[in-house]
Amino acid sequence: MPGPWDSDAKASNKMIVTTTPTVEGRMATQYLGLVAGEAIMGANIFRDMFAGIRDIVGGRSGAYEDVLRGGREQAISELVDEARALGADAVIGVSVGYAAVGSNDSMLMVAVTGTAVKLA
């Protein structure tokens, strides 16, 4: 699903977001600081039940994959918004983390961090 970022950002409204410490062919001229995005989603009891059945029978849990994918997209979108507010051209060194949080691990969290930079 396309987001407000693009690894080949050519248009001025696109943001380069990369896990690498540099952008090939471009020099970081200014480091603007750490940016982050988080998404926390409640785990649905019915989805949990069907995911458990799927795990017993084997295969992948599409419901959880969809939730995690959506959470990752939301968190990256927040990261990009923060970087734009700083005037960044790119976010480098992006890290994505996942965790179960809440009582009885009832919620899923996705957190992304990176360094907002201006590029030459």
C-alpha cells in the first residue's frame, strides 16, 4: 500500500524513508533529530480465537498480519509527519519494533524511529 513516503522519492511531497544510514548518491547536510511514530492496536477476542485455531492447524494468521501491517503503516506515517514538521527531506536509520502490551498482552504495539535529515 503506497504511503507518504517512497524509496525513490522524486516528487517534493514524497519522503525518503530508509533503514540504511545514508541515501545512496545524496549527502546528509543537516541532522534534524530523532523522529518516531507509534501505533497501538487492541487485539480482538474473536480474531485471537481464530488465530489460535489457525496456529493449531498450521499456517499463517492473516488477521494478525493485517493488524501488524496496518499498525506499521500508521507508525511510519506518524514518523514522516514528524520529519516533515522539522523540514526533513528523508528519514534514515529507521528501526521498526513490535511488542505485545497491556494486561495479558491484550494490545499490539508498533514503534518506528529514525533520524530526520536534510539532503544535498
